[in-house]
Amino acid sequence: MGTIINYKTAFEAKLESREDLRYLAKLVRKELGITLDKKYVDITWILERLAIFDSEYSYEIVDDDQLDVGVQAQTDIIKNTILY
């Protein structure tokens, strides 16, 4: 697994219950037109649509060997890039 970095930031999110997270996931699925019975979704498709909301970040698809073992995605806060 990747390294956990813990520091104070202005962008901290409050803890949410599982029920709240499920509700938010349903709202996002509904907004993006993803049926609730679909177990897996194309994350690239979703990120392309979410880019509309935050154009300051860019997304880059990289080979698995460019990420640490067990890391599925990595955010570079200096370059405003998310690697996945």
C-alpha cells in the first residue's frame, strides 16, 4: 500500500457515515446516468465528465509500473495532476 501522509489542510472533509456515502454515490450515479444495478463503472468515463467541475486538475492514465505496488491512483498537488 502507498504511504499515508497526514497534515492539516483547508480542504479537509468531515467524516461521513456509510449511509451518507451510499446516498452521495447514488446521487452521482443518477446525475451521470449510471444505473444503480451496475456493479462496476468505467472510471475513465466518469473522470472525463467530472473534469467539467474542476478544470484546474488534469488526469493521466499511466502504466501500472509507474505507480507503487498496491497504489491505484496518485495525486500530484504541485502539478494538479491525478495519475491512475
